Amino acid sequence: MRKEIRKSFQGKYLTAIFEPLAMKKMYMKKSDEIYSIPLDDTKNYFYTPDIEIASTLLSKGFELATICKHRSGKATFIFNRTPDLDVVTQGYWGGKVVVDPLGFATARKNLKSRLFAMETIRY
């Protein structure tokens, strides 16, 4: 049984369709266009369960493709992969990334708000 969630985000309606069984793909719909985000395509997407690195990437201006919420209550943040994203990620783990503290705090707060909103959606 597939679940469909429809939300308004930045003036556009997004529809996420979840498949059962380990959720191999996540389908997203912007207006009338439907596309899928595979949960194992590391060539085109960057996946992280770490909210701190996700907040860092958002505060550095990288595009968050979607958030995949798992039944266990954990989430995976999915970003569109770019060459610069890999450089920032390596710098994050090496302690060499500099971010605006207010931008980081705002990005983290927004991610937490989105996660909380995903929990309160009634199916």
C-alpha cells in the first residue's frame, strides 16, 4: 500500500508518495510533474542521517532535495550532489568548514520543524 502526502512548500504543492518494503524510491511531485528520488543513487544525490551536516550544507546554500522519514522515527536528508558539496562535506569532517552561526542555527531549526511536521501529518 502506497502512502501519499501533499504539502505546500514555498508556494508550490509537493506530493510525496511512499512505497512499502524498505522504501526503495521516494516519489516527489511538483505541481503536475512527478519524479522519483531513488534512495541508493549516490552518484546524483548525497544522503545523510546527520542533522548537523545537513544544517551545514543548507547554510552553505546547497539544495535539499527531500527528507525521507523512516518508520523507526529516523530521517535521511537527501541533497542534490554537486562537486562543491563533496568538498564541503570533507571539510566538515576535517573541521575546516566555516559557516555563519545564525544561518546554521536557522537551517537546523527549519529542519527540525520539517521533521516535526512530518510526524504530525495524519494519513
